Amino acid sequence: MHRYQQDQRLSAKWHESGVEACRSCGVLAHSHGRRTVRLVDAPCFGRPVELVWRKRTWRCAELACPARSFTEQDQRIADPRALLTARACRWAIAQLRREHASVQA
């Protein structure tokens, strides 16, 4: 994990396992590199924070698999295709409750 002081960017990379099963067919998938996802995180010391997550991408070894490739997911960090971390969502909801505010479009 790296923390950049000037712009409050947090970079995270997990090494849980080198093997992942395909979510579609269950066959063991092969690593296919990483892609960078940038998420807005909860503020720290009154400053905005960006989480840079280098997600692993996987390629299914089964030729007949409809998924073919997929990206790692961890709902503890963020839902798939989310722009905010789960922590940022909890922080925003807490702020709304604390301030008795409403969300207007």
C-alpha cells in the first residue's frame, strides 16, 4: 500500500491467491493482467481521497465459456462498476443523517 501525501491517493493491491475459478463455468482461470480502477473514498483529515485499485483480470480456459474473461471483485471495497467505495457510501449516508439533510437532483 502506498500513500501519497500531497493529493491523498491510496494505492492498494491484494495478493490473496494466484488462482481463481471462472464465475460462469467454474473452470480454473488464468491471470490476464491488471486494470486500474479509481474510486472516490471517504475524506481523510478533511481532504478528498482517491483509492487506486489495481484489479486482476482473468481469462477462462474453457473455450465454450460465455464469460471468456472477468475482473476480480470485492464488495468490501466496492460493488462492481461502482464509482464510490463502500466506506465512502457509508460516510455519505452518515453525513446525511447527522445533518438531517436531503438529496436533491
